[in-house]
Amino acid sequence: MVTNFIILMITVIYMISIKPLRESLQWPNKDSFANWGEYLRISLPNMVMLVAEGWAFNILGVFAGLVGVIDMASFTLLLSLNSVVFSASLGIQSAACAIIGEQIGANRAHLA
């Protein structure tokens, strides 16, 4: 949480210090909070899904610890491997989104 706050502060300071970015920066106003119902209709089920997944991993960790030390060690190893695989696919997805967004922003949708 502290890391995310520091990244936010660095980004805001960077955007304020460069004139073209400062001109494009839009601070939240009353219109920013309009039509939240549409966003919540999409985001709340996604939030429940992600929280349930995290809770499931935590409950499985407790059960693996109750079964035995070797089972807990194997669970920890598999969870770490899962994190590595997920991080790799998340990086590829982020790069693909950035490239597609750049091409669409440059009005070259046929390359996206």
C-alpha cells in the first residue's frame, strides 16, 4: 500500500513538472463521479471474484498446514510457482494492451 502511494505521488509530481502533461491533467470534479452505477455493475462482481479467490488460497493454506509440514511446504511451493506464471502472463497482457492502445491512439486501428 505504501509502495502504491509513493508511485502515485511520483507520477503526480512528474505530470505536474512537465508542461504538456500538466495541461492534460484533469483533477476530479463533480462530473468525474457521474454514472457510477454502470461502473459498479461491472466492477462489484469482479471484486467479489478476486476476493473469493484470495480467500480460497488462504483457506487452502490453513488446511494444508493442518495436514502436515510437507503438505504445507508443497502448497507454498506451488503457490509461489503460480505467482511466477501469473506474473509472466500479466506482463505479456500489459504489453499487448499498451501496444494496442498506442496503435488505436495513433489512429492506426488496422495495426492493433
